[in-house]
Amino acid sequence: MTKRDTTNQVEQAQTAALRLANVDAADRDAALGAIADAIRDNSDAILEANREDVAEAETMLADGEYTQALVDRLKLDDAKLESIAGMVESVAEQDDPLGETLEARELDAGLELYKLSVPIGVVATIFESRPDALVQIAALALKSGNAVILKGGSEARESNRVLYETILEATADLPDGWATLIEAHEEVDRLLELDDMVDLVMPRGSSEFVSYIQNNTQIPVLGHTEGLCHVYVDDAADLEMAEDIALDAKVQYPAVCNAVETLLVHENVADAFLPAVVERYREEGVELRGDETTREYVEVDPVTDDDWSTEYGDLELSITVVEDLYAAVSHINTYGSKHTESIVTEDADHAETFMTGVDAASVFHNASTRFADGFRYGLGAEVGISTGKIHARGPVGLEGLTTYKYYLEGDGQLVATYAGEDAVPFTHESFDGEWTPGHRTRQD
């Protein structure tokens, strides 16, 4: 595809974004319902395409080019498709994020300022092997009135194509170009040049990949990087609870970004806790590594310095014994990816110290890191989990795909009235009110 073709696609997305922003909420929700139904109706074709991708991926796995975690993320089945369809319906059930009056302020009598939520515009996403990510992102973009440009990984090419075609057929009444699928690396390079046309790019992948995107575009970047997550077992922990949480955080689904990669254990409970939890990990086939102190209590492989900063995405785990809560916080802030961290403790003060001291988008108390998810948070779905701090943080749902604009309702007021020696003072009084076109809502 030529540069001109990519530019034409983005221009079409720009036009579609302006039109989609004015599509009624009920029509956007109906379109989401149509997508969910179409996924169910087209399940045979989707699964057949997915089998092609998985077969190719397994060949690459045998050759040592892919990991088992990547293959696991790639696979779809009937239950997964039903989950995807249900996710789309849950997005439709969310409140409309557009047109909400965030603030209302009287500048002077008859001069009223409103701050309203609006779509970002054209959003580009570059994501990994999970084909369900394409549907999540498209559904959230539609609900929030954004045009979306989708670039999935080559390992999921066939699955993404059929899912994309299914979505387009189900939304034929929406503005042309509201969703666009691109596949070639050359198209991504051209896309990154179009900073005057694309409003936001959201890459999902390694820190190196996100850094590459940031260094090669002037488009604002909202990055979803690695999930190097930790569970810290405090000396005031319920150890039975801690075992369950530590196990769930690793083995429930190890291939995802909110799975735990390092377990930290307070030295006062290491003797009582480590043998039991290690036995349970081994029963689940987890490959374990530990520091020198950990290996005084259990027989595990030695850990390396690289392990502390590795996202395994598989049944592998590093363990360290720490002298106190502050050492745990220090370790996490040194090696973590600012994704999700958890403390297991019955001491409220310890929990507060940990939760305020750890620098991460999500920090949990007595809960598995696997809860860090847009659907589980009640957001319907997520376009990714942002580990940065600007615009959106943590699971990015509908709110993260909106911005705002100011509407000013006046009645012929002039700036000159508020300048000079005889200037009229502003009132600057906030009030409860919803913007209605052409009508002031302040009640005296």
C-alpha cells in the first residue's frame, strides 16, 4: 500500500470521526449490539481463521521464534468468543460518555461557561497477538464516538481480518471509515507521520516498542507497556490468604500483563510461608527462582539480576525475601513497570504505607493482581492499561477516550465591558446545570 493510500484512509477516518461524534447514543449502542450478534453468528468463520493463525504460531513456537505465552494469548474458542460478545454488550450498557457537562460556571449574569466531554477524534492502536483486543478497542472507540485505526500483530492476521470484516458488516449504517484495519509495517510508519490528522496513538507491547513509537512520532502517545507486577507478603499477613492470592496472581492466566512476576516475602514469615507456597506452585508447574535468602528456606533455582526486570508471561516466578515493608516498596519501585502491585497484610497502617508508597497505576490490598482489568473494574472493557501518568492511567476505558471542550453561552457581551477603569467584575460562580444548545440554565 502506498503512502497516499494510508493518507486517504486517515483522511476518511477524520471525516468519520466528526460524523460519529454526532451519532445518537442509542444508535451507537444499537451498533454495538449488532456487533455482538454478528460475532456469535460468524463464529465458525472466526474460529477457522484463528486455527490458521494458531497452526502457524505453533510452527514458529517449535522453531523457537514464538513463546508459549504468545500462542496461548492467540487462541480463541467458543467460550472465548461468547466472552468477547458479552464484553461488547457490556460496553453498550455503560453510560454515554459524550455530552456530559463536567463543569458549569457563570462568568457574569447571562454569560455562562460549560465544560463538556467529547471524543478525542482519530485514535490509532497498535496491539499484540490477542485478537480479542481488536474487538475491545473497536467497541470502546465506537461507544466513545472515536474513529479508530487498528494494527494487530502479524501472528493474528487471519483472525483480525475476519473479526474486522464482521464488525464492518454489522455497522454498515455508521460513517464510512469509522474503523480501519492496517497490516503492513510501512503503513504504521506512514501513520506515525500524520500528526496533523491522528489525535492519539496507543501502542500495546514492550517498553522498547512503546519507546520506538514515542521516538518516531509527534502524535501524543498513551502507552501500554509490560506488566511487571509484584505481590508482597507482609509479616502481618494471613498466610493462608497470601498463598491463595500469590497462586491466583501467577497461575490463573500467566500469559497476561497483570500476572505476578515477582513474589516478595517478609523475613519474619519466610520460614512459615515459603515451603507451603512453593509446593503449591510446583503442583501447578511453575518454574521458580529465588535469591540467596529464599534458597535458605526452599530449594529453587538461583535468581539473576535480569530476572527482577523480566516479564515472563509464563509459568515462571522470581522470589525474594525482604527485611521489611520499606525494602519491599523500594524493590518494587526499582524494578516494577508501574502497572499493578499488591500487598497481603492484616495491618491497615502497613497497607496504607505500601499503597501510598508504591508508584503504580493500580495498587491492591489483599487481592490478586489479576483484578487489574477494564471489565473487572466495571469499565466495560479496555483499550489497554496505561502505565504513564498523563491523561489516563491504569485500565483505559471510555473516559480515557474522551477529552473536553468549552461552550460559552452569551447574550451579546463584549470583552471591553470587563476591561479598563470602568470594568465590570466577573462573578465566576459555579452552579449545577447541564448545557442545552442556545439556552442558559443558571437558575437564580
